[in-house]
Amino acid sequence: MSILVTVGGILILVGWIWNLVVAFKIGGILWGVLNIFFQPLMGIISAAMKKTLWAPVGVMIAGVVICVIGSAAS
């Protein structure tokens, strides 16, 4: 079941990087730096307030769910 944990970790990483790119493009330096340190909370807040894509946050949440399922099955 470590494959699920690995896939979940990769999804979390991809969603985090994607969210950072969107935050720096749309929100500027402040939103980008806050997204670096306070993920996924700031990802959800910036998606709601700045009307950005929900897809990166969804990818991160899916990665967390897959990690939890993979670690619970082990």
C-alpha cells in the first residue's frame, strides 16, 4: 500500500506547486509567500477570495485522502 502513499504525496506536491504558481500570478508576492507557509489553508482562502482555480486545492485534498487511505490500509 505504500504505492498509494507515494501517489498521494506526488499529488500533494503537484497541487502545492500549481497553487503557488497561481497565487503568485494572481495575488502577488504576499499571497504567494503566505501560500508557501500556510498550505492548504491559504490555498482554500485564496481560491475563495481571489476567485482563482479550485483545481490545485482539489488535487492537494485528493492527495491527502489517497495518503490516508494508503496508510490506513498498511
